[in-house]
Amino acid sequence: MRESAQRKITNSIETAVSGSALQSIGIIYGMETNKKINCEIVEFNEGHRDQVIKVIDTVLKNLEVIPASDELIDDEDLYKIPEVYKGRGRFWVALEQGRVIGTVAIREIDSNVAKLNRMFVLMEYHGTGAGQTLLNKALDFARQQGYKEVILNTHLLMKRAHHFYEKNGFVKIREDDEEYHYKLILD
């Protein structure tokens, strides 16, 4: 499927309001795999916590960003998601048949700058469009909140992520020993 067709499908996902939680529901076709998945993007709730931690832990270990072990990642923000990603921030999960397959978050840095955080998709869902849908959700939210730019950082080993962000208009502004730092000016 061509990229323009993928964008049309991704952009045509219906948005519905359920209580105070925005939800995106749709069928996503991957550009690389042509795998069709039923994917739902919803705001995080406490029932997702264990799956969110497992998804992030699995991706980081698969990419050898963190060492393989029996212990799960214990980053503090993952245990305080409602407190950390509040106000002009949000945390979303991508669900396939109730299973968390990806995550993304927006965190307020200041009145004009948001940080894209926790952008992860399980490797078996790469190429399905789930990551693009998550990113679109986060960037649309950032625009609605009036942010002028979105920044992010990603580990040097996450080469697929570097390409993904650059393809979506992010510009690498610097790198250090372990991370690339990107910025996107919002229109």
C-alpha cells in the first residue's frame, strides 16, 4: 500500500468521545507488512499499567538498550502516569483486542514546548501503522494544546525510531553519548 493511501487510512480514523477519554478506533493497514490490525488508541487508565511496563521493558530489552534480566524496568514515571502526564500532557496506549501493543505520551515542558515520551510499539507490530497512529494522536493533541514545538530524545541504538521521527519531520538537533535529540516545529 502506498504511503499516501496509508496516510488517508490513518487520518480517517474516527474520533469518538467516551466520557472524558478521547478514543481513536480504526483498522490500520501497515505499509511494510500489509498486515491488517484492529487498533484502538485510548487514554491510559490504571488497568493498563502492567501491560505498559511490559511493552516498554520488552522493546528496550529486544533492542539491547537495557540488559536482559528477569526484572522489569522501574522508571518512576511509569508508576505515576496520571500525575506525570496531567494538565496539558497525556499518555495513550494502542490496544489490539484489549492487549497493549504500543504507547505514547506528551509531557509539558513549558507553555510552548511539549516532549514526546514513551513512544514504543512491540516489534511484531512494526510496519502495521500502529506507531504512526500513536504519533499522529500525540501530535494532534500537542497542536490542540497550543504547543509550538515538540522535542524528544531517543537512544542511539534505536535506529528504526530515528528514521521514523525524521520521516515525520523531526530534525536532529544534537546527540550525546547515548541519545539523539530531535525537535519538530508544529504548524
